[in-house]
Amino acid sequence: MTSQANVIGVSMVKFEKPGKNEPYENMAQKAITGALKDSGIDLSQVDQAYSSYVYGDSTCGQTALYQVGMTGIPIINLNNNCSSGSTALYMARQAVESGGAECVLAFGFEEMKPGALGENWSDRTSPFQWIYNRFEELNPELPDGPVALKVFGAAGLEYLKKYDANPDIFGKVAVKSRKHAVHNPYSLFTKELHLDEVMNSPVIYPGLTRFMACPPTCGAAAVIVCSDSFAKKHSINHGVKIVAQSMTTDTPESYQDNLRLVGSGMTARAAKQVYEKAGIGPEDVDVIELHDCFTPNEVITYEALGLCGVGEAEKFINDEDNTYGGKYVINPSGGLMSKGHPLGATGLAQCTELVWHLRGQAGQRQVEGARTALQHNLGLGGACVVTVYQKI
């Protein structure tokens, strides 16, 4: 019999710039302890743990969780690039829904280096090699550079050309996100930006300025998921239900163009699956945290999630339907653009933000009356996780 998965505990630490952070195990310990306190349970009641990170040796998850306690439970370490945190949550939900566990901890962390993301293993085939190859075929005129800058920069340029859109839409998204972050004490950046600042900041790749890219960041977040029976047994009544969740990976469609190369197809398929499973449409969603590693990706994702029609993102942005007072509040946390993007923690931090909104605990950035939330977390290489949460 399938069990319902409920998020009963969430926590995160404030993200920091590389070099300003604590060691990963200390950040994780604080996030895990916070999630346990939030849930009202003890570590001894957790059956399994899933640990997500990208930059670290094997079994870092054990080292991190051992700072809280050694209970002998299974601890599974996973790396799914930028979607690692949501992948940990996906595994935790599956364990609960299948009846394999009653209460599961998902936690993620990252200690990152300054600058653009790089690869650590130059002596073997890169997991991005197929992306490099296709990028060069699609964009022979564009310069070389770090993989994320190249592919998201090219996707932004293709979107502008395909739909004859004004390049300032990417700047307006950055301005919106930073405005949201002003009220988020967990955000790395909390100072508002003006459109001319974004558009005139240094160009880091054709089509991208510095303020259109998220910063490398260090941090940790944790989430506790349990079954209905566990929540009832322990008189837990503050849970948020995971009503639908889907993970998709690449298909041959990803080779089609720059937009699909950065995951728009994966996003559209995952979104369609969760809407169908939850029995809702995008119009039923109140608050959204989506993967804005670069502002062009946020724009592309609006359409892939069905928040507006294909080619209609410019009007959607200009009408301010992506912020308070519009159709949706998107990235009330400030998103990756403001909060930062410690890869292994990002998906779990997104979950934390949405749970706070559904509980009415988001302070000055609270989306009033929020009952349905949507989360989107994307990793190149690739994987996309989309999740729908609802207030119990």
C-alpha cells in the first residue's frame, strides 16, 4: 500500500561566499539539527538518510551526519549535479511512499571554490562531452568558456532571436529576484539592483552580464519526510504534503536546439507529469521556487512550466506576473541569483522556502494564502526534478 509523504521538518543555514563559510560538516550539522528541531523528533527516529553534494570525496554524508549522532542507519551519498538536493528529496519520498521507511532525512551541503564551475577529472570522459559537442555544432560563432556560461548564454541568445524579445527581460528578472531577497535573512545578497546596473555590469559571456549569473556559494539545508502513520503516531500536525514529484533526464530531443540543451524539454515533461498526478494546472499554483542559475534559464523555465505561453515570457515579465500582485510569486527567496547556489543544498533550500510559505512562516516575503507550491531544480548532464507541495 502506498503511503503519503509529508515534509515535517526543514532548515537551512545562511549561504556564504567561498572562504567565508564553515566546514561542510559544521554547516550540515546545523541544518540537520534545525530540521530535527522543526519536526519535533529525535535522530533516533529517522530510518534512513540521503546526503547530496557534488564537490567532495565519498562518504562525506557520513562525516556530516556523525556530527549529530551515529545511529547505524543507512546513509546514501549522491551526486546529481545542480539537482542533487532535489534528488535526495526524491529518494526520501520514494522510500516513504513505498513503505520502505517511515521517517527519512534528506540533507545537502557544498563547499565551493570561487569562480565558474569547473571539472575535477580531466583524465576521463567528461559527463558534459555530449553537450560540448552539440554546443559547438549549434554555435560555431560563439567563444569557448566554462560549460554553464556557454550553454545558458547560447540559450538566452537563441530565445531572444527566436521570439524577437528585448534583452532587458533578463535584467528585469534579476531586478525582481534581488527585490525579493531584501526580506530574506538567509540570502547572500539583500541589496536591490536597478535595471541599468544589471545590463551594464561586466559581460561574462555573450548575452550574459555578471548580474545575470548566480554566485558560487557554500551552505547546507535539510528536510525530514515521513509517512501519514508516523505523523499520526507522533501527533505531528504541521506537515506539508508532497502531492506529486517527477524526475526526468535527457532524451534525443535535447539535441534539437540550445533551449533544450539546457533542459527546457526535461522541465516541460516533468511539469506535465506532476500536474497530471496532482490533478492541477499551473494556474492553481500560488508560489514557485525555480532554478535560476542564470536569468535566461528563469525566462525559459516560465514557458516550460506552463506559467505562460510559448514566446510570451516578455509580456509575462513586463506585466509583472512573476512577482507579488501578479499571477505567481516566483523565487520569493531571491532565488539562486540572490540566495546563492551551493549545488548539493539548493534543492533542499528551495523545499525549505516553500514549506515556510505554506505554513505561513515566511515573514515579510510571505505569499498570503499560499496553499499550493511548485519547485523546479535542474542539473546539466542531466536531471530535472519538479515537485508539487500542498498545505495539509
